[in-house]
Amino acid sequence: MKVNIHTALKVPATNEERARLRPIARNTEKYQQMLRELEEMVVFADELGYDSFSVPEHHLHNEGLVMSPNSMLLYSKLAAMTKQIAFMPHSMVLPARNPIHVAEDIAIFDNLYPGRVKIGFARGYQKRWMQTLMQTELAASSVTDRESDEANREIFNEHLDIVMKALTEDAFRYEGKHFKIPYPLEGIGGWAGHEITRAWGAEGEVDEDGVVQKVGVIPAPLTKPHPEMFIPVSGSPATMIEAARRGFTAVMLESKPEKFAELCRNYQRYLQEAGHEAGLGDKVGAVRLVALGNSFEEAMEHAANTAGWDFWNYFGKFGFMEPFRMESDPPGQFVQLKDKYATAQRLLDAGHLLAGTPDDVRRQVEDLHGIHGNDGELDWFSWTFYAQGNVGVDEQKRQLELFADKVLPDFR
């Protein structure tokens, strides 16, 4: 089982500091503090043997709670400081990006740091930055705005097609509703270098009249056919079938044991139907929280001050607690519990939080690793690491070390 460490990348500060230093995300002293702490944590994770590190993509977060507008640029520094750990944008929000730029970034990083990049793709859900970057109100994925959700999905699928073609084909054309290559699709005339392109470029890039008919993205990735790809899945058969067809790793937030096992069985079947050999748990990533302590009570205090706080104070407002809804929760509104302690307890009750002593957590991971008694073997464990930005770097390192030394060896 491979382990990814995922953090939202948060400026370390108290709420009082956030108010006093607003907007704290533009405070360069605090940003530099965050970078130094992050570097120390990632170097330590590399030394402990963790497999990969990831941050999401978000923009315009002046509040300092999510500080990751350009993960690949950040990773170029971190990769130079480390030896083996891989880096994963988790995820690149394709609807808000130029897909050719995405393919270029992936391929360049893969050549600079061979085998040390993995790629996650997502649709994007935050209206503030997606509408601003995309210059349309039909931008973000949504459970309440069908028109926006459908437009977002259309663009995501087109951009994903283009990224995959760009990584795997020397030159290509693409005709979509939202994106055409070349543009215009009839070809690009007036290309002064057409004779050189005909002689040295890919087959069919220019026609007999010197008109550009295909383009080729450079460089090609060093990893063939491309680095490992990841995509979040919530259980939609259409999404899972498409991910399986492409051979992607499905990253699952579902934490209820029976439902998670069912999704794993479904994905195994979809992979096999797409021609891939797959055992139960192959190409599956489970997203979980971990809190370790000398006692269960100590671990839960840590959980409340990290994930509990962030879910209660921020991420729950975007519906992140919905997967952990219970019958007692009021309908018609996102789940919002009374405080960080109740939130941490709900995460535990839902199976999303693994907490306790190292022995306690090892037993919980063992159950998950075997796909909850179904003789499977989980491929990826993605630890959403809310310790970053909420507790000091020494405590972050203690959590990483306890898991690496006391829990992980049984699953390597």
C-alpha cells in the first residue's frame, strides 16, 4: 500500500492573527513561515519513506486557508530538496485551465524529476475563483445549479481528452464544443515555418499548402505512456467506467465500510471490462484522516484541533460533511455540527477518521487495507493532513513519524 500526504496548505496563524493581519494570504512574512514549515515537513516525510505529497488547486484565497494556486511551481522547489517522494497536484482543475499548458507542465516536471510526478484531475467547485478565471457564471461543478454543473462537466471532459492526446501523440487534432485544435479547425494559414515543420515536425502537422492541421505538445513525458493519473469518484457509474477505461486510479472519499467495499468491487469489474488486470483494491485510493496519540483521548483532541476545526469552521460550508450525514441531521441544508469536537466525533463515527494509539490505528488501517474483510489489497492510502497550518511543525512531524514507524510497516 502506497501513502500520499495531502494538505490544503494553510498559513499558520491564530484566528486573532488572521483578523489583525488581514488579508493574511498576502502577508509575505507569514507566507515565508508557511513555506519553511512545509519544506521541513516534506523533507521529513521523504526521509520516512512516504510515497507522495499533494496539495489541491485553489485561487484567490485571501483568507489564508488554502494557499495552493500553482502546485507544480511549488513542487519544483520541494523536489529539489528531496530524494524519492513523488509530487501530485491533487487536483488540477481542468475546466479553469488551458489543457495544453497542463500537458506541458506535466511533461516538463516528469523530465526534470523522472518518475516523481503523479497527476490528479478534478472539475472544481468553488464559484469565486472559477467564475473569475473562466469569465463565465457557468463554471463550477454544483449540486444545486444543473446548468453550471453540465457546462463544467462538458469542459472537463474535453480538456481531459486534450491533455491525454497531448501527452501520448506526437501531433493531434481535436474538435470539441468548447475547444478546437488547431484553431480554426480548418487550419492555420500563414505559418512562416511550414517548410521546416514539414521536414522536421510530426507527420501531418502541415498540409501540402503549408497550412497547420495538427499541433504537437513538447516535450513528451519521460514516463510512458504518461505518469500515473488519479481522479476523485463519488460512486457515479459513468465516472467510474470512464476512469477505468483510461486506467486511472479512483480516489474515493466514501468511508462507510459496506459502501466502500461495494465501490471497490464495482471499480474492479469496470477495470476488468476495460481490459485491465485488477484485483480488489487495485487502482483504488482511500481518502482518510489520521490522528495519533498516547491515548484515544489525546488523539481525538488532536483531531478536533486539526480536521475537526477546519471542517467545522470552513470546509463544511461547502458541503464537505455531506458524505457523513446521518438521519438526525436537518434536511435541506449542509451538515453543520455544533463545534470542532462534535465534528471530529462525526468524522470518527463515519469511518473517515482513524484515531487512537498507533496500535489502534494500525488495526483500523488493516481493516481498510483488506477492503473491510473482503480479501482485497488497497493500492493507495491518501492521508488528508490537517495538522499542517493548525499545529506546530514538530507535532506534524511526530504524527508522520508515528504512522511511518508504528503503523505503515505492516502494509508495505
